[in-house]
Amino acid sequence: MALENLQKCLVMVSIFVSFIACAPSGEHKPVGSSAPNTRKGEKVEFEVVRPVLKKNCASCHPSKSAPDWMDEAQALQYVRNGKLLKRVVVEKTMPQVGSPESLAMTDAERGVIKAWVESVQGGGEESGPVVPVDPVPGPLAPVEKCISCHGVFGDGPAPGVPYLAGQSRPYLDKQLTDYKSGARTDRAMGAMNSIASTLTPEEKTFVLDYFSRLKWGTPPSSEQIPDLERKLKRGEELAKEIGCVSCHASKDGGPITPDWPRVIGQKRDYLLGQLKAFRDGQRPGTTMPGVVEKMTDEDLEALAVFIHRLGLGKKP
């Protein structure tokens, strides 16, 4: 009996010694975060933050209307005017809310950006506020938040962001109203609800006038779509069956009423996302939910391909 107890004691001592030998020492490092460690007050080089910007921001930066944040000089402009810290760290409206980049970005990565900004600004609470006073608004201030995604010419670079150029004023007005009230919301354009709710009546008027006066146009698409001809044929059959062209394609390629959107030539990814939203009850509408309620994902994709390609030369 005594021998058995002695053996048990030896086992417990062995386990304890092993635990002490393997216990980590020093500062604890979070598991699973790829963001480098930064300490407040330390000098943070741009090369430390560049991979974080590349992973989370490169899908929109650079573009026609957005700076190249892989370029230190351009990124520093957004540090000095306070927008990088404000949008990425404080408001968390960039990356675009609901986008894959936004969902994948960690607090640790936002912390790296914050540390770099503080390092550039001088760091430390004694240095004063990190975010400087906003500059005097320019003539495009009301549409500044819009063009960061939709582009100066209403042709934003991201696949899920729709063309706005040349959409009718009544249609755009209805969408901003629905975003503000919450009647319309979706993952791809999650930031729209908060943006629409902050527009003053005067700013809303400016935004509506700005985009509705631009010329609708669809740049040539270089997208490689698998099984394109079959999808075009099926999409054309569906479009004729449900009467897409009769409502959305008047002589000038626009809708037969300004209350409806221009869709001929609209981005394929955006069209597909909205068709699914109508079908699945995620976007309200008086006509479209009933039109597509029984369609499969394959049918909706074919329809989106056909409508998109109509704006690139294929005639109904």
C-alpha cells in the first residue's frame, strides 16, 4: 500500500515538473493573430503596416477615386488629414462594412494601423489628439463618402458596387430613403444605411443631382465567365419570359419609368446579388420579389449575365 502511494506521489511530482518546464515565460502573445506586436510610443515603420493595408484595403486602394495605400506618401496623406484612423479604427467603416475584407480584419490589425498613425503623429497622449481638425470642406464634400466606393464618375471598381452614373433622380432618392429608414439593407452595401442616415436634406439633394447628371456608361468587360454562351442563351429565355426588357430597356436603354433603375449593362455581381435578395425576401419590392421567387441560383446567374452583357453590345 505504501509503495502504491509512493508511486502516485512520484507521478504527480513528474507532472508538476513538466508543467513548470513547459510554462511560457515573458509577455503573452495572442494566438492566431498575424498582426505584428506594437507598443505605445514605439516608432512603427511603414513596412510593418503595409502588409495589413495590402490584406485588408488593396481591393479598393488604389482605384480611380482612391489613393494607393501601398504607397507610403499617399497613405500619409490620409494619416495627416485624420481619415485613415477615423474610418478604419474609430468608425470601422473601412474596409466597407459587410465586405469580406471587413469581416476578416482583426482588432489586432486595426491596432497596428492605429499604432502606426500615432507613431507618425508623434505618439503618446501628451502629444495631443491623434485625429486633427478636419480641413475645410471642398465642393465635393457631400459626395465624398459616396465616391470612395462608387468612384468620381459613378463607376466604382469593386464588383459588388453598382454603377450609379445616370441613374434617375427619383430612383436614387427612393434608395437613399429606404437605406435611411432601414427598409433596404444588404451585406454588400452595409455602409449605406449609416451613410444615408447622416446626409442632411441639402447634402442629399447634392448627391442626387451629382450622380443623376453623370452619363450612364458601361466599360468593356474583360471578365471571363465560364460557360458564357449557355448562360447567355438561358438568360435571354428568362428575360423574355418575365419581360425584363419591356420594363427596363426603353429606346435609350433606360427603364420605361424614372422610378425604376437602369440595369442594362449593370455589373454582373451586383445584379446577381440583388436578384437573390429579391428572391430571398432580403430586399423589398412591389414587382421583383414575385417575378424571381421560384428561380434557382443558376437561373438568376444566367439572367444577371445576360442583362450585364446587353450593355456590352448584345441586343435583345
